[in-house]
Amino acid sequence: MSGSQSGASETPRSNPATAASRVLDLRRDAEAGDPVAMRELSELILTCGFGVNRGGDFWRDVESTASRLNPVDQAALRAAATRMEAQCENLPPGTRTDLALRYRQLLADAAEKGDLLARLRQRGRASMPEMQAALPDDADTLIDDALASDDPRALLELSMIYSPVLPKAPPRFGVGSNPDDHTALILLACERGMDCGVGSAHHDAICVGGLMCSDDYEEMVRKQAQGDGEMERVNERLEWLRRLLDEMHSGR
């Protein structure tokens, strides 16, 4: 799931007209130096495939995928694509390369201003050793801040940092020491209040790829773990993470 959901923006659910208008607000606030707006706009640029997820070619791909789905998933796919395109209409101008550079700069600027989710996203997406080497030497403090945060999206970002394929930070308090932590952290984020329902940004990002559109995001993750024969181990790790966070937060 990590590759499919990694770009999902947390733009709130809304009708297409409101979503398009909100992107203009994000651009204005990011230009004014608001780190949250910077980070959210960078997320949106990534979700929009650096400008690809809109227009005729985008809809031809959507319809090609829909032709292979059952009627319920077809309707869900088209609804998800409509929500996504509405947000992508008002991206900043520029080529795909321009938007890729804008994405990196916005995320870096938001992280430099101290936005926790931007700092986590920047580390979680440092896929090459040289990219990791360029990051601040603050991995332990960053993980501590994420675990102490009341924002469940910080748990989702930790799942990216502790990808079993390429962990981006050493384990902390045992978190990240188990390959099932990646999936368990996603499920814990949903459990603790992140929007994972049908129509959420994370659901739509996967649905537009043509997978399990009628399930909500949490169920998508569970089904993949079940299909891989991992669900029993993931549940054990999820329970361990619950206890750890409850102990941390009760001591505050």
C-alpha cells in the first residue's frame, strides 16, 4: 500500500467546486509563507501526479480501468476521479518538471519552518541514501515528536519511514523494529481518527489506480495484509503499538 497512498493529500472532502476553490486558497497562503499550506500544496501536487491527473488523457485512463471493473467499482472509480480532478484543476502553472521542483521546494520549506508532517514526509520519501544524508540529524527527535503527537497523520507518515523495503530511520522505543509495523501504523492512524473512509484522499488515491474502490482505505489495507497472509502478525503488532502509545500519552 505504501507506494499507492504515499502522495495522498489531506485536503478535506468537499464538492468539486469547493475543492477547486480551496486549492487557490492554499496557493495564496503558501505564497504568504504558511508552512501548513506549503505542505498541503506539496501533497496535492504529488497526488495530482505533477499535473497528470486531469484532462482528457487522465479520463481516458480512468475509463480504460473502469471497463475492467464491476458496476459498483466503476461508479466509485468515476466519483473518485472527479474529486481528484477538481483539486488538480487549479494547480500552480508549469510543466510536469516545474511542478516536481515546486513540490520538493514547498515540502523542504515547510519542513524548515518546523511543520511536523512536512518533516516526517520529507524523511519518509528520502528514497536514496544521498537524500537521507542531506536531511537534518534529528531522526530520534522527529520520531519522538511523531509518537507524542495527537495527529493520527503522523502515524501514517511513520509508516512510510518504517517501510520494510527501505527504513528511513533507526527503530525508536521498539517502533520500526518489526516489518509489520508499516501496516500496523497505517491501521492505527485510521483507528485514531485519520479520515480513511470511502471518498477520503487516501481511498481516492488507490481507487483511481483501479483497486478495490468500493472498500474504504482501512479495509483496503486489511485485505492486502490478509491476502499476503500477514493479518495475524499485523494484529499482534497493532495491539503492541496501541499499548505503547497509550503508555506514552498517559505519562504526559
